[in-house]
Amino acid sequence: MRTSRVMVAVLGQLATTVVGKRTECPSNACASLAAALPGDVAYPNTTSYQQANSYWSARQAEALPDCFVSPKNTEAVSVVMKILTARNKPFTVKSGGHTAFMGGSSVTAGVTVDLANLNNITVSEDGQTVSVGPGNRWIDVSQALDPLGLAVVGGRAGDVGVSGLILGGGISYFSERKGWACDNVRNFEVVVASGDIVNASPEENEDLYWALRGGGGSNFGIVTRFDLASFEQGDIWSSSLVFAGALNTTLIPLFQDLTVNGLPSDPDGHTYFVLTHQPAFGGYIVLTSFFHATIPSPPDSTPPIFTPFRSVPGPLFDSTSVVNISTQSQSINIPYGSRQTWWDTTIAATSADFMVEIVSLFEARNDALFAAAGGSPVVPFLNFQPISTNVLSAMRQRGGNSMGLDASGGPLMIVQLTVSWEDPSLDAIIEESLQELIGVIERRAEELGLGNGFVYMNYAGSTQRVQHRFGPDSEKRLKAIAKKWDPQGKLAQWRGYFKLED
Ligand SMILES: Cc1cc2nc3c(=O)[nH]c(=O)nc-3n(C[C@H](O)[C@H](O)[C@H](O)COP(=O)(O)OP(=O)(O)OC[C@H]3O[C@@H](n4cnc5c(N)ncnc54)[C@H](O)[C@@H]3O)c2cc1C
Ligand SMILES: *[C@@H]1O[C@H](CO)[C@@H](O)[C@H](O)[C@H]1NC(C)=O
Ligand SMILES: *[C@@H]1O[C@H](CO)[C@@H](O)[C@H](O)[C@H]1NC(C)=O
Ligand SMILES: *[C@@H]1O[C@H](CO)[C@@H](O)[C@H](O)[C@H]1NC(C)=O
Ligand SMILES: *[C@@H]1O[C@H](CO)[C@@H](O)[C@H](O)[C@H]1NC(C)=O
């Protein structure tokens, strides 16, 4: 009796071992997912696979997964997490798919978890919280909130996914008053590496809550719901002025002064500065964009902080409108289909001269790039985006975020470099030129005492060490939190965005 019981136990053990071994074969992950979630798995060469393989940057769509799995609720995400981690299967997670580089939210020989079906949007009865599924895009959120006279601190372009933007930070039209998107999350529902479903808020698992605000998702878990703080908001005032590139030396001092003196005096304002080369406009142009959360009177007048730009003669384009967020955010979508790369660094915002110097470095680099491209289209952008003192103080709410920005560091300027192009044979040349130019700008900033070193995750190039740039305290804390929530390091198989390095 006893012996046979033992035998049964031993056999059982053996069986588990054999099955266990078999289940660890990564190539069967898709079959297991399909068995557990019938109808939610898409294999290559099917219409649903082709539909799922849709990304803003053409480079991302070139990584072809073994299958896409599209869970329909949080429990299904938990099942997916358990199957993938049990098999050590490489995987990635896709929300709006707006990462520029290949593999940011796509994977070769792995599984892509497509969150598109998790698209609920629920407004709380008191109107102060909007619960948003991670498969939504910002246009979905604003189309739900605009008619209610509500808004959230969210993305500025309608087509971008909610998840990547919030988890990496999230610069919004309302950031001067309220900080970045991540600073305005009340609670995250998260499926962690074990498959457990947990909440992260200032009251519950506040370590995870801190990490998910700016530290990205891929080291911690799959967020299945964002509870966002909402507020009353009508239409916004929006104005764009385009000038010839030669006016950069006039416009940059105005923009630098707006950052350092204007924005702190008016938290309803928001702005960014774009310099790009557009052959259709005859060469370089500067696009200055201005926003205001309250409408000036009369509505076609200009809020005082922006009026200096009105005195610059000869705009090529000048538009002012009063719009809802849905209309505004759709107007700045960037079309799909090109190859893209984004890189960034951050400098002190205290020197207009250095910003002008960056323009000349950018211009010289572009000449080399255009020559290398031999006439094939290459469109470079240099964007300046302020992190004003208002933003820095608003980032301290709810216990602060993980990005390591110090309010005493003074106003900062994100220097964002992007390129879009068509010819895949230029990929390496373009990536190298961005890496090099970022390096040149960082070394020059150090020389001038204007260095900061912060790298914003959502604008970063694939090889930039983002969390390292948050500073040693933040990086150490992020690593400890990742270890606590994923003690076996299972999420090492999650490919893509900015992993914490050993
Ligand atoms: C046209 C355009 C406009 C933009 N405008 C802004 C702007 O106004 N402000 C701003 O701050 N940034 C902006 N960005 C940058 C944007 O924040 C990032 O590209 C962001 O990663 C996009 O999020 P996504 O969900 O679309 O990306 P995805 O590529 O789908 O995801 C990005 C990363 O997040 C991970 N991830 C996705 N979903 C989850 C989840 N639920 N849980 C855990 N991890 C997850 C993915 O695995 C991936 O690593 C813009 C980008 C573009 C292309
Ligand atoms: C599936 O599509 C890929 C890429 O389009 C192609 O190379 C492959 O031959 C196709 N496989 C089948 C079984 O049709
Ligand atoms: C979406 O909302 C509905 C209604 O509140 C709810 O029944 C459903 O479970 C939600 N789905 C998800 C994925 O959260
Ligand atoms: C936004 O404004 C436009 C133009 O006035 C209007 O047509 C549209 O319905 C509005 N959108 C929402 C979601 O309220
Ligand atoms: C910036 O302005 C200076 C002075 O007008 C001009 O020489 C330079 O070409 C401009 N740079 C760009 C990129 O337009």
C-alpha cells in the first residue's frame, strides 16, 4: 500500500518533470496561449496578424513575432504572463506602438502581447477619476472626456498609446500646472511577473507606484488599468507660428526667456520649439507652438507670455484657434509608414547662446547626413521642450516620481533629436549620427557647466541608458523594486524598452 502510494507520487513527480520540461519549450508558447485563450492568438499570414502588426515606425513592423496574443481582460493578461514566464519565452507588450526603434514593442521569435482589446474608459461618478484600459490611444480618452467638459494630463498627439506615454513620463498640454502624465495617476492595476494582479497607489504597494511613474513598464509588470486624475476643462487656445530657419537666432532667445521667466508666471501656458529641414518650404523652418488652458479675451488675442513672438516679422504661417483636445490632438498626429529614430538629452535652460550653438551643430551634422543619403529623403528635427520650474515642483506630488529630477536644479530643456527616412540601408548611418551628436552636445554642455544628464525615456534612442541617467539613488531604488516584484528575473525575457541593467 505504502509503496504503491510512494510509487504513484514518484510517477507523478516524473510526469510533472516531463511535462514541465516540455512546457518549457518556448516554441510551444503560442499553442499554449491559443489553448488557454481560444480566439485570442493570431499566427503569421492571417488577417488578424497583419492587423496587429501595425506600428507608427516602419522599423518596428519588421520584427515578426511567432504570434500575437490579444487578451480581453485582466485575468487573461495574468494567464498570458504565467504561460510566458513558465516557458521563458521572449515577449514584448504593445499599447499604441509608437516607439520609434525596432523591437521597442515588437519582437522576433517571441510573442507580442497586444493590449488593444483592453480599451475600457470609465469615468467615476464624482468626475475626478477616469479609469483607462492600456490599449487605448489618447484620442479615445479625449473623445470620451471632451463632451463631459473633463480632461486628464495625457498625450498631446491623439494616436499615441496611453501606456507607453504614462509609464515613461508623459508631457501634456497641462503639464505646467499639473506635472507630467505619470504624476497624475491615482492607481495602476498591474499583472506582475508571478501573474498576480496587484494595485499600486500611494496607499498600496507604493514602491511599485513610485517605480511605474517614469521608470517604464517592462521591468515591473503589465499595467492593465490606469486610474487617472481628471479635472474640469473646456476647449484650449492653440497657436502655431512658422518662420524661416534663419530666424533661429532671434527666436531662441525669446523661447529661452519664455521657459525661464514666462512659463513660471503662467501655469496655463505650454509650448515647444521645432527646427526642421523641409525642402517643400525651401529649407530650414522653425515651428513655435503655444497653448493655453484658458481662453484669452478676445479668443484671437495672445496670452501675454507669448506676445514677444508676435513681434517677430515675416511668419510663413500663423494660425490661432480655440479647440477641444480631440481636434487639437488629431492635428499633430504624425503619419505612419516612415522609418524613425528619436534620441534626447537634457541641459540647463539658462543659456540661449548654447541653444543657438546646438542649432549650428545640428546643421553641420545634417549636411553630412544629406550627403550620405545621396538624395534619398531624410528629414531631421531638433526639438526643444522645457521642463520649467513649475513642472519640476508639480512632479513632487503623490510622493514624487522615479525620474530623479531635482526641483532645485532650475529650469531644464529637453533637447530632442529625431529623424524620419525611407531607405533601410541608411539605418546604421542615421543611428550613429544621432548617437554622436547627442554625445557632442552632452560633452559641450559639461564644458559650459550646463549639463544635466537626464534622458527622457519616451524620446530615448535604443542604446541610451535611461534609468542610469535618473541618477544613482533612483536607479538603485528601481533595481531593488524590480527585484522585489520579480525575484526570479522572469521579466528579463520582456524585450524592448529600457531594461534596468546589472
Ligand atoms: C507622434 C508622436 C507624438 C508623441 N507625443 C508625445 C507627447 O506629447 N508627450 C510625450 O511625453 N511623449 C510623446 N511621444 C512619445 C511617446 O510617449 C512614446 O513613444 C510612448 O512610448 C508611446 O506609447 P505607446 O503605448 O504608443 O508605445 P508602445 O511602443 O506600444 O509601448 C512603449 C513601451 O511601453 C511598454 N508597454 C506598453 N504597454 C504597456 C503596459 N500596459 N504595461 C507595461 N508596459 C507597457 C512596451 O512594451 C514598450 O516597451 C510621442 C510619440 C510620437 C510617435
Ligand atoms: C508567411 O508570410 C511570410 C512573410 O510574408 C512568407 O515569407 C512566408 O512564406 C509565408 N508563409 C506561409 C506558410 O504562407
Ligand atoms: C469594461 O467595463 C465593463 C463595464 O463596466 C466591465 O464589465 C468589463 O469587465 C470591463 N472590461 C475590462 C477589460 O476591464
Ligand atoms: C471637438 O470639436 C469639433 C469641432 O468643433 C467637433 O466637431 C467635435 O465633435 C468635438 N469633439 C468632441 C469629442 O467633443
Ligand atoms: C540659424 O540662424 C543663423 C543666423 O541667421 C543662420 O546662419 C543659420 O543658417 C540658421 N540655422 C538654421 C538651421 O536655419
